[in-house]
Amino acid sequence: MTEATARAKGNALEPIKIPRDRLKALNFASAQESGESDPMVGYSARVWAQVSLPYRDPGNVPFWERQNGAVSLTMRPALLTRPDGTRFEAYAYGLLPRHALTWIATEAVRTDSPVLELGQSMNAFMQKIGLAKGGRDAKRLTEQLQRLFGSQLSVRGLASNESGYGEQTKYIQIADQVQLWFAKGERTDGDNRGLWTSTVTLSQEFFRSIVEAPVPVNLEAMRALGASPMRLDIYLWATYRVFNLSRPTRIKWADLGAQFGGQYETLRQFKAQFIKNLTEVKLVYPELNLDVEKDFLVLRPSPPHVKPTKRRAQLI
């Protein structure tokens, strides 16, 4: 084990132990600072910088909801079909759909097209979003894509103009059309040749939300943050929040719990996990300036991790 920075003690982050293999994956940060490598720039839709998908399967519930101040996301599960023809509802959750959504946004910005080619093979697609090869991951990824594309999303927030104020809700379908093609036998024998010339056509609403105001991210950083959905969410949120931050902002742990927590039994459990994951985010984003206090997280003006190429817009 090797020592690196980490958990909160009072208002600071004290050292913790991180396995050597994790540190090896994180060493790119120091290489960037010395000019040894250039960051791989990717993008995310701004909605995922403010609200997030479930970390674990929510199970048999009618909807999933996240709250970030005046903005809330409601997700309804996809209606899917089993091989025997029976129907069931299922949520996208965990690591795989987060990486897929980053890849989708990056490709949408790169091609300036809502029609995205997933790759000539499952392996090609998995490599694009930084996942390992293998039949098991291929099957899991395909299932999560089906859950993700079939979900119904609504984003609600406050809106105002010169005449007054009220609530505004946007209903978002991620994709209008999805074609997932498989090589013969792939569903049963674990062959990795799935997603052969497969495409996804993003809905115009979701496509515009990406290309009009994409959130730039460092793809190497996201890969180095490992198999933790919360670490990815914290990195994306912090990258977005500091962009226009001109003075220190105090954020209640209860508010962060409503945004990120969700599936923790107590606020204390959430806070401990958030601080643990925040520590590793700081390893890949050392310029992030913040303080951990008893009742608040204090976010301070910081250099953006990736310089933005387009203007930043509000979620609603």
C-alpha cells in the first residue's frame, strides 16, 4: 500500500492508504502537470452535472428522483421484453450507463450529428468508453444501454422572467431510435462481436442539450477514477460548478445528500462515502479548491479541469 491524500479530518483532507495499482492509474495527473501528456478531452450533457442516475438498481419502484436545489430529475424505468416474450420494467444504474453517456455526448459534439455509430464490434465500443473486453461486460453493457435508451426523463426547475416566476418542466427521451445488431449466437455464447454497425439516433431535445452547452471533461481522469459511479458524479459536478464560481459557496451536506445520496440509509453514511470518493477526485483534479466542514462543503473558485470550448448554459 502507498500513501496519498484523502479523508476529511476537521476542515482538511488527511492521508489515507490507496493500493499501488490504483495509484498507477492516477499517475497521469502528475504527468499532465509536467507536460508529459495532453488530456483526452470528452464531453457530458449538462443535466448529468446537476443530477445523477441511480448507483444501484432501485428495484420495483414507479420512478427515481434526484434533487439539486430548484432542479429535480425524475426517471421512469424502461419497459423491456425478455426472450420468452414477457415484459418487465428496469432502470439504468451504476457505472456502465455513465460511461456510455459520456461517450454519447463526446461523439455528438465531435460529429455534430444526432446519429451515432456504436462501432463495428462490441469491443470497439467498449474501448471507446474505456471498458475492458469480455463477453460478460458486453452483455451487461448491452442490457444497460437498453435500460437507458428506454427510460423516460423529466427535468423540473424554477423559471422566471420580467412578468413573474413559476415552474418549468422538460420531458426528455434520450434516443428516438436504437438499432442494436448482434452476430449469430452472441446472446448465448458470449461472442464479443455484438453491436455490429449498430446506431443510436438521439432525440433532438437531448442532442441540443449536449451540443449547445457541453461540459468538457478529461476522459483519462474519468477512467482513472475506477469503478465508482459516485466518483464520476462528483468529478463531473465539481468540474461544472467551478466554471462560473467567483466566490466561496457553502453547500449543506443535507443538500448534497439529496443530490448524490439517495440509496444510503443515513446522512452520516452518505457524508463518509462522499468524502472518501471526493479524496480520489482531488487526486486527478488537484486544482479543485474546497474545504470540508462539519455541516457544509465549501467550494471555492478553482481553475477548470478542462478549458471550455463553448458557453455554459443553465439546465432549465
